[in-house]
Amino acid sequence: MNKKLYDLMDWAGIEGIVYSEEDHPERLLGAHKIRGGFLVQTFQPDAKQVSLKLKKSGKTIVMEQADDAGFFAGILQEKKLIPYVFEVVYENGDSVEVEDPYLYTELLGSNELNRFSNGIHYSVYDYLGAHTMAVYGCGSQAEPEWDVRSAGKNGVYGTHFAVWAPNAMRVSVVGDFNHWDGRIHQMSRLGDSGVFALFIPGVDQGAVYKYEIKVNYKTLLLKTDPYGTCCEQRPANASIVCNTTDFKWKDDKWLEDRKLKKIDKEPVSIYEVHLGSWMKKDCSSPENVTCDQEFYNYRELAPLLADYVKKMHYTHVELMPVMEHPLDESWGYQVTDYYAVTSRYGSPEDFMYFMDYMHRHGIGVILDWVPAHFPKDENGLARFDGTCLYEHMDPRQGEHPHWGTLIYNYGRPQVVNFLIANALFWVKRYHADGIRMDAVASMLYLDYGKKDGEWVANMYGSNENLEAIEMLKNLSEIFHKECPGAWLIAEESTAWPKVTANPADDGLGFDLKWNMGWMNDFISYMQTDPLFRKGRHGMLTFSMIYAYSESFILVLSHDEVVHLKGSMYAKMPGDEDQKFANLRAAYGFMMMHPGKKLLFMGQEFGQTTEWNEKESLPWNEAEDTEHQKLQHYVAELNAFYQAHPALYEMDNKEDGFEWLSSMDADHSIITFMRYSEEKQESLLVICNFTPVLYENFKVGVPHAGKYKEIFNSDAEVFGGSGHGNPRQKCAKAVSWDGREYSISIEVPPLGISVFKYIEK
């Protein structure tokens, strides 16, 4: 090596590069201004010879080897830095042209980094992760054009990688483009942000990659990209470079109309779905020669599910988590990749097609989201940079002992930023109509699922998670500002106050809360033999005591038909006929009760077995006559609900509901009125939860006039016995149940009857 070049060498720095322990490789690698030109250095492990090749002239300059491991240096005698590539020759004689990634080291602006460090960069997913781009110019003059397919003239196309790993010694991008060798693409630490970044020319869509994180002199970690938008299909778990901004959406009208709708004034009937088991391919069939996996693609699922949902008159579907997760048996609730749609059913663009298709066919889509905890998988967020970065260090704060998962550190701005931006990401990038937040109670309480000594109190000595509460309030305010018309739904299983109140009023800011109290009481009541239901009558009526404390959604969800709990059909007492009658009564009462509605898949046709994520729903059962009648009943019930404003317009107002009889435990019968705004529509509802027919049952009513039966769960077309009231009933001035007027009706066994009031 000539003396001039030798004197320019930073030998200690070269050693750091060679041993891949350098977090500022750009200080040596790339081109640096010196007197008389530029010092150009590169590390090409196992290279025999490296030459500089000027792009415009084609002139080559043989570089000198400064270290046997593959460190080369040369002097470019130019007044201005001009584009070049490296010609690399290996020991076996192979040669390749390589762009210098260290010509482009300042592509992520300080504004982006500062906002992220302060926890307020709500589109951070556009910058962290892997993004294809074109770069024009080089050195300090480099100008990036983000998320493009290719570079124009004089530009360089590639992928920009950025990851937050503040406590790492060194971070490298490794993948199929560099033989998974962490020495080749060592990333640059950007100031004190904790972010490492590198633009790698030539890396395109579909490239498989991970981050190799050097924790100390001995420990290497291989991590999936926390902001990666696509992953390999399990059991492989590497990230895949994927552009998610090119899809041509056609649901503009849906999104515009959505902004105008008020959730408290709209009918909402949700079909909860696990995409992997709603319907599977029959790969065992010899006729299905194209079957290469059991799952349908998102594009195949879209018309199948949309047609069924429209047939059943649901307004929305709620998808159990579609974020990438390694274990099928977790149903998606142990997420490893929060920004990646699961590859089980296709690509991000395939899922965008699914969402677009549902919207164009008038169906809203709610996505389950899990910000409460994450699994300990080695490739995931756990001890991401060798320290407890996303979780708490103290296991009393950072672990769920029963679930075997880790708890987010909601006091760390970058972690909160990661979560809030993720909720926005699914609405903005994938057009989700709502986010249903799983296990909110576990976020709110520091002692959730823990024994004495397993948790740490807050600064006031109590069990509220103050940092999580603040995060939820901030999320609500930002979400509703940036995503008008989209909903936040809480699965919150306790009596925490003001879950659906505005944060300005010290609420958490959700739009809806799952009514877990109603669900537990009502299922327990329905499981009771009708002979003994009078002893549990309060379980039927108690929900109305707190019905207006929150904006509720009534749910019969997947949680109630797993872990040996049996299906809804199996829970019902009696013989087959009575099981179906009980289900009709249960679903009917649910639809008449104030609150939005959610029913898990399979329960609409009375699936007899417990749900199993490994199998398709037993659609053969839906072809059986009695199951088919129940399915028809649920469809008609949904349509009836949406056709009558009295059943949804006043859900959250006391004037929308009036008890007529709530104390008749001996008959297990309740009667009540539902009203629309300004009582333009008034409906009388009678619910009989015993298998006894009452032929001349007197019901006190609030008004004189006529009452016409418009819905009856005991109709023969639904599988019932056909008892009902074909003629209108005229209220008589005979007082009953404290009312001045009454009517005498036929009350069907295990039946729900609905009468429309016709003013005198």
C-alpha cells in the first residue's frame, strides 16, 4: 500500500468494520473528501480484488487491500464526487458489480427521528421498516424518492432499511441478497435516536431479510423487522420487502359515506370470523388438483364471505387477528409482526383486494388488534436489542404469568408510538372500518391475572396502570382526528368507568365496549333448565340497570365456544327441538335488547360441536333442515333489526327502552317497549323463556290503540310450532301491571314476539 493511502487509514476503525462491531460504518466506508479528491473505502468479505468503476466514463481504478478480510481503499482524484460502482472479483474467479450503499447515509431526516423519539410520529411506518426508493445524486447531495418501483435516469433504485435498536452494539441487514452475512451491510446509527438505517441499492420487492443485532462481543440476535409489512409463511419468519402503497382502491364512496355515519344512530350486526377456519379447501379430494394448501387466498375468500354475509344480512364482519403470528392455535392473538398481514392467506395486496371487495359490496370490516401483550418468540420483539426494549425489565411489570407473554412498556415514547401508529396503519393503509382492542382490562390493571407479590403498584400505591390509561386516551384522540368514521371497540371485562366516554371527560374514548356482563349472565341463564330459570330471573334483567353507563355491544363471541365450553347449541337444555327453540329465543332477545350485536361464525346455523381452528365450519350441518331453518331465522332477525329504527336509534338513551314487566319470574316472561327517536316507531316485545304455551296471556301496554304482531320466533318457517297472533290486538281499558291498558295474546313457548304499536 502506498504511503499516502496508508497514512489516510483509520486502522482501529478498520478493525471495527472487519469484526462487525461498528455502529457508524459510514465514517470509514463510502467516499470522503480529502485533499486532491476522495478517499473511497469498502468492505467486501472474501474478495480477491476490488476496482472503482466510474459510471459515466467507464474508467476503472484498482483499489488497494488494507486488510485480508476484504477491506479495500482507493483514491478518486476528482474535484466533485461522481457516481461509481465497485467491480468485485472473488477467489473463484466470479465477478460482480456492486453499488456503494454508504454513498446514501442521510436519507432519514432529523424531523422524522425527533418526532419518533418524542413518541408523536404517527406515520412512522412510512420511514421505519423496509421501503423501496429511488435516490438521485450521491454523498451529501443524495435526494430520496420514497416508495417507488424503479429509478429514472441518473437514479439508483433499492431499499431503505431502518430499525430502532438503541442498545445494540451493531445492527446489520442480512438476507438472500448478501448470503445472510452480517459483515456486508452494517447499518449506521442515526444520532442519539437509537435508529439504525441503511439504503441498499439493488434490493427489490420480494427480497427476504432480517436484522442481525450484535448485543456484545459474543451475542448475536436475528430479528424480524418490527415495521415489516410482509413475512414468510410459518414456520419461516423472515421479513419480505413489500410495497403496500400501489394498490388501486375503488372504495372511495364507502369511505366518504362512512364519515357521515354516527355509530349510535346506526344498526350494527357483526359476524365474527376466523378466516382460516370459516371455510377451508378440501385438499383430500382427488378432484381438487390445484389445491396446494388448505387455506383460501384473501382474493378467494372475498366473494365467498361477502355473498354469505349479505345473504345473512350482517352489516359488518370482524376478523380475528390477521396480523402475522406463528401459531395457528393462538387464533392470531399472539402477534409477532404488527405491521404485516399474515401470509397464510396471501399477500398484503391480496388483503387490500379483500377489504376493497367487502366495501364495494356494502360490508364493513373490523379488525381485532392486540396491544396488550406479545409472545416471547426469539425472532420477535422480546429483548429486541438484547435489552427489554418493548417490554418492562421487571417481570412483575413485564410478564403475564398465565398467558406466558410479555407486557408493553407504555411509559416509553417509542413503544407508544409503535402501537398508536399501528392502529392508524390498519385504518389508513388497509381501510379498516374499526379496531377491536383485545384484553383491554389487562392493560388497565397492574395486578391483572397476578397474585400478591407478582405486581408493582403505581406511584399512588394502587393498581391502575397510569401509563396504559394515558396511552389509550391519546390513541382515541389521535385516532378519531385522523380516521373519521372509523371505530374503536374495547373488549373490557370489568366495570372500569367511562370506557366509552370522551377523554376530555376523563374517559378512555372508545366508541363501543363489549358487554361481557350481559354475555356471562345471559349464557348462564340460558344454560339453566327452564324449570329453574325463575330462580335466576335477575340474570335476565340485571343488564338494564347499567345499560346506559357505556355504549355497549352485545356479544356471543368465539371465547364462549372454545376450551370445552361447547357450542351455543350444546349449551342449550332439552332435546333437539328445545335446543333450537332456546337458540331462537336467545338470539331474538339479544336483537331486541339495547346495544349493537355480534355473533361468532357457526352459531347462526347452530353448529353442534365446539369451534376448532384446525377444521372448517361444519357446513354440512347447515344443509340439514332444522339447522337451515335456524340459519334462515338469524338472517331474517338481522334484516328485521335493521328495518326498525326503534331497535337501534336510541340504544344509548333511556327514552329508547321501557320495562312493562320485569318481575314475572314465575312465568320467566319479560315484556318491554323499544322506541325510535321521538317515538316515531314503538315496538312491544314479549319474551317467554319456558316451553309453556300461554293462549290468553294478558300484557299491560302503555298506550291505547292497536298492536300488530310483526315478528315471531315460533313461526313454522323458522322451525317453531306456529303459535302466534295473526290478528291485530286492540288495547282495552283494563289495567294490568300498573298500566291503564292491556292486550290478551298468545305467547309461544320459548318464543320472542314483537308487536308494532299503531296509534289510535
